[in-house]
Amino acid sequence: MYRIKQGEIRLLFLAIACVFILSVGHAISSIILILMAIVLFMGMTLFMDKRYFLPIMLFFLPWSPVLKFSPGTHSFYSMIVPCLFMLLILEYFIKNKKYKLKFIFIPLFLSAYTLIIKLVNGIIPGNSYFFFILLIIFIPMYLHKYKDEINFETCVLFITAGVLSACFASKILMTFPHMFAYINVYTWKRMGLTRLSGFYGDANFYSVHILVAIACLLITLKNTKKTISIMVQLLSVITLIYFGMLSVSKMFILCLVLMGGIWFFCFLIDRQSLKYKLKFVLFSIVLLIAFFSSSLFSEQLNQYMIRFSMVSDAQSLTTGRSELVNMYVEYFMGNVNTLFFGMGLSPVYVNGYSSHNTIIQMIYQLGILGSILMFGWWRMVYRGVSNKIKLSFVNSTYLLMIGLAYFLPWLSLEMLYFDEFFYITILVFVSKNYLSSSQAVKEIEGGA
């Protein structure tokens, strides 16, 4: 299997150094240090080998809310894309003229569609709209050139390191009062309940990053043979579970249980040697006993007991989301134009409330017609990335696990305007290639 290269390790340490400088800069409110970190981030993204663009963006994804000088301003995480876009599009049109119509027709049609709908509704396009349009044009071009050079295991290393570093840093930085503009901590003092949300303002968004990192690690574990590597990955998984439980998110627990059940089923039926399975189970038991015998998890389990004791009906179970979905459905029934054509990716909501549901959000913003166009765009991206190897039942089930980690939270979060909508979806596509490629290697080895 693929081995992480020395250059990738150096790039990872550079990224860690960048967020360390950024953390210190925010801790002491030093504009100079924050500027240094942002310049380093932009330098890594613009001047490093472009095949590492996706791993770098995955590493910095949980850090994106603090890649800025002050709260309320645009993150440099999103602002780097237009710069990289200009570099790539020039190269693309010069060297790939015969492909340009194929990869820009749907993005341009979707752009024109949303712009017309937006203007018909009397809404002026904003910065978030332009960033969205840039991404739907940029991503197919980038993947067309670099799809064969993007490695899933490198992406897993970077997203895991990025999520873990953001978890540790946010827990430390939340002790600084001026950081509460970046870090929201939900507290119910009357009940003794505290929810951590990392650098994101939503504990559920925070837990999505953790769920995806856990799913990626569980997928790569199936091809990990070295004892030390297995232990490091298991330790990372358990650490991520601990930080995920700090969010006290019901969605996190639901997804974690489903993922754990799917992974254990795959582990049992996968064609691994008995020696490997026994070794893995032994390490797992030792680590689980070590961690769950401590007070760390018992405290978080108590927090969850408090949270679930607040549930009395479907409304409280979904924290009000079921009522929001009903409100949007009723709106669609009375506004057929919006149902079919949407609002054109505009920052408006029904009665001022977001739907907290990506599917509902897509229909409201894009309409049924625009959602079909968006689905066509994702299909084009997937077909461009996929290596066309059909997955076995076991590997299809592994793919289902990472799909659950990311797509199930769509039912409780609005993802459409966030970078996760693009970068993590691409990661899911890349994971399919990883599973099918490892499957092909095993079939060749078995035949030999």
C-alpha cells in the first residue's frame, strides 16, 4: 500500500507550525503573528505542489473560522480560492482547450440560472454567492488535472491532524475571554450541561469534522499492518470520540453508533487473517479499558444523560428541527414558484429561521430544477474523479460508513453555503477510489 512521503510529512509539520503561530497570535491578540500565519497558509496553498491542495484545505477546514484578523470578517480560507482559481484557469485554458466546454457548461449554466432567479427576486449578489460560483467552476477543472495525484491516505493524515489540532487548540483558547467571539460554549448552568463547539459556532458542525475523521481512520485501518500504526490510529479514533462527546451532540452519538455497527460488521466479514483480527481486537480492548476507566468519558456520558433527560417529544428530540421542516414544507405548498425555482442562493429565510436541513435548504435556494442541476454537477465531478472500478459488498459497506458520517448530518445542518459541502464531498469520492484500488490490489495478490 501507499506510504506517506517525507515531503508530505514536512508539509504537515509546516501546516501544524502555521496553526500554532495562529493560535498564539489569537491568544495574545497579536496582529503580526496572525498575519504571519495567514501569509504562511496562503503561501502553502498557492506555491506548494497543487496535488496537495485538497489535503491542505482539509487540514485547515476546522481552522477556517479563525483564519481572519477579527470576528465577523471574511476568512482567508475562502478568499484563497479566487487567487488559486486565477492561476489554474489560465493554465487550464492554455493546455486543455478541448476539455473546457465539457467542464464549464454545467457550472456556467447553474451560475446563470441562480443569478437570474436572484435578480428576479430583487436580491443583489453578495460575496458568499461569488465564492460558491467560483468553487463550482474551479473544482471540476482542478480535479480533471490532479485527480490521479490525490491520495486518500494523505487526505486522512491531514484532516485527522487538522481536526485534532483544532480540538486541542480550541479547548485551550476558550480560557481567554476575548476568544469567545470565535468559540461558542453552550451552557445550561441550571442543569450543569456544557457543549463545546470548537472554532465553529455550532457544536453539530464541530462534530461533523470529527465524525468524518473517525470514518476515514476506520477505512484506512483495514489496510494497516504495522502494530505501531494500528495503535496510533486507534488512539486517534478514541481521542476524536472524546472531543466529539464534548459537543454533547445527539447527532454525533447517533452517527457514531451507526458507523461503529457498520465498521464492526465489515471487520467480521472482511477477508483479513485471524492473526491480524486477534491483534487488532487485543489493542482495541486495552485502549478502551484504559480510556473508559478514567473519569473523562464518564463525565461526558453524564452530560449526555442530562441532555437526553430533556427529551419529551419529537420536537425536543430534534431540538426544534422537526417544526422548522414542517414550516418550510408548508411554505413550499403555498409558494410553488419557490418550490420549482428557488431563491437563487440568496441569504433569506422563511420567517427569519433557517431550515437546519441541507436538503430543504437546497430546494429553498435552488428549487427542484436548480437542485437537479446541482445533482448533475456532482455527478459530473464524481464521474471525473471515479476510477470506474466496481466495489465489492464489503467495500461498498465501508463507503456507506463514511457517507453516513458526512451526509446523515445534512438532516440537521445547512451545509450548502459552507466549504464542507465541497471539500468533504470530494473526500468521500476519493475514498471510493481508495477502497476500489485496494480491492484490486488484493484481487491481484490473491490471483498470484
